[in-house]
Amino acid sequence: MTTTPTSLSWRWCRFEELSVFELDAIYRARQQVFAIEQACIYLDADGFDAASWHLAAWSPMHQEPLAYARVVHPGQKYAEPSIGRVITTAPARGTGLGRELVRRAIVQCNNAYPGQAIRISAQTRLERFYAELGFVAVGAPYIEDGIPHTEMLRG
């Protein structure tokens, strides 16, 4: 990938501000990562997208976002705001863009919901990655959609 995180176009917006083309590209990217690459069968369009902020890194060289995450409003999925559907698409893997995405999601979450903790349901294999970004495991690992997950909180 020749695009750097600073040369990308970052977009933070509410669901209703996404164009149909952006939404289509986001859903295709999420399905590629979760359903095809991770071979996980579950309902990705789970009804929380409309009650969320969306953060995506776009490059003019790619149709889908290179990185994407959503922040579900507090009281919708958990009492706290929640970062989820975190993906880095194949062209951007290994570039540090995933870490930059989560950092930006945390900043945006803190700006939108000051003083509130952030809750995530992290794939257990990524627990160390999220711990490096300030998340702490709260509870034992569990199976979600056939994949081990750990609930984590960042105060």
C-alpha cells in the first residue's frame, strides 16, 4: 500500500450522513473481512448501524474503506459507548492503520461522550492489541459467532 495514514481521507459521521455508495462500500468491506476471510456466519447488519457513529479511512485508490469502525451510542448495546465492527482491509494490513483507526475511534468517542468509559467485545486473539490501547479485560472469554471474544473496558 502506498497510501499513508496521514494521506487518507478520514470520515467520522452519523449513519444518515453516509451516502448510499459509502454505506455499500462499508458493508462490502465488513462482509469481506468477517464473513469471507474469517468464515463467520452471522448477521452483520444487526440494527445498530443507525444508532452509531461511523469512522472510515478512504483512499482514492480503493473502492472500499481501508479501515473502518463504528461507535454505538451509549444505552443501545451497552450502558457505555461501544467501539465495534473494527476492520482493516487487506491492502492496509501490516501498515499500522488498524492501530491508528482505534486511536481515532477512542478520541472521537471521548469527544462525543466525554467522561464515559468505552466498552468493546474484542476477539480474544486481539486482547493484547486492545490492552496496548488502554482496554482492560472484564470477565472471562466467551464464544460469539463461533469466535472466542473478551469483553473489555477503557475508563
